[in-house]
Amino acid sequence: RDFFVEDLRSIEGVSCVNPNGAFYVFPNFSAYYGKSFKEKVISDSVSLSDYFLDEAKVASVPGIAFGADDFIRFSFATSMDVIQRGMQRIKDALAQLN
């Protein structure tokens, strides 16, 4: 959890609080709304979750499902290796946005 939260916070424009219970983080990615990749505009948590799945091969749940469209939900109920590789793919995907 600590690694995931700190790595998310290291991304410019992303904020994330420490979860207290479950195996999920809920970072705010709204700073990336309005950016685009290959003519696809990231306009909300659904389009960002789709982008992460398509381009980074990382599954997430759009925050709108929880009434918070500025956020994306990720699970960290996996190995540290998988989390580290996933985080690198997220960072690489975000770097491709214009």
C-alpha cells in the first residue's frame, strides 16, 4: 500500500490519500482530463479507465461508479512486482497524453 500510494503521488497532478482498510487506492487523476491520445480525449474517469486498459494494460474502476468522477480505483491485492510493472505502464501511458 505504501509503495503504491507514494508512487501515485510522485506523478505530477495526481493526489492520493492512504487507504485505511481495503486493498484499494483511489487517486485523483482529474488533472489529466482534457488531454488526448490518438484523437481520443480523456474527459472523465470512464475514458481514463478505458485508456489505462487499452494502452497500459492496467485494469481500474472509474470513480464515477462510486460517485467521484475525478478518481480511479486500483486494487493492490497482488505482488509488489506486478504493482511496480503496472505503475510504470501507467506512468508511460500518462506521458503519451497531449
